[in-house]
Amino acid sequence: MTDSGIHVKKSSTWVRLAYMVFFGVLIAVGRIVLGIVVVGQFLMVLITGNDNDNLRNLGQGLAKWIYQGILFLTFNTDAKPFPFDEWPEVELAEGYSSRTGRSDDTNVVDADAVDDDSSIPSFVASDEVDQPDSDKKDQDA
């Protein structure tokens, strides 16, 4: 019997296939839920001006879980994601705010306030426009 026949008869290969189908379906559902979280978060910013902490944490955890599932599906790991393992750790991140007066606005430079334009590239060697030779002959005559 060849080596390929041995791998086909291994029950662990078929069990992994069952897990792969299971996680494939769950990841498809997870992507839909993640899309709903994205739209919900955007609506929260439109309505309130700030994102929602719970939606941000859910989105981060769900994205990490989908990533873990894809690693399992592509044979990059043998570790099965949630519900066979713990839910991924969520790193607390600073929230988003669309309100004015944020500290990030202090780095904006007013273009009219810049006096030194030496760093701006110039594509014209002088202020005079070079004329083609035929035009110069017409002016000399």
C-alpha cells in the first residue's frame, strides 16, 4: 500500500475536515456579525460623535477569533479557536471621537502662516518663460 493510502484512512484527517467545515460555517456567520458591528459603530459615530466601547471590544475580539479560525483552516495551527479554546484577549484601545477641539488638531499647520517656501520644489528655473526659437526670431525682426 502507498503512503497516500495511509493518510486517507487516518481518522484524524477526517475529524479535522469536520472541524474545518464547522469553523468555515462559523467564520462565515462571524463575518456577517462583524459587518453589522462595523455599520453599527459607524452609525454611533454619526449620531453621537463617539464610538461605542462595547462595539469596539466586540469587533476586536471577533476579528481576532476569525483570524484564529483562518489560521486553523489553512493548517497554520492545530489549535482550535473558541468554543474549544478561550475567547481572544481584547486590548483596550483609545476610542474615536469626531468632536472638535481634539489635541490632534494642534499639529495642523496653517499654509498661510508658512513664510519659507524654499522647501517647495520649483519646476521653472526662472520667472521668465522660455520661448521656442521660432518665437524669438519673430520678436527680433
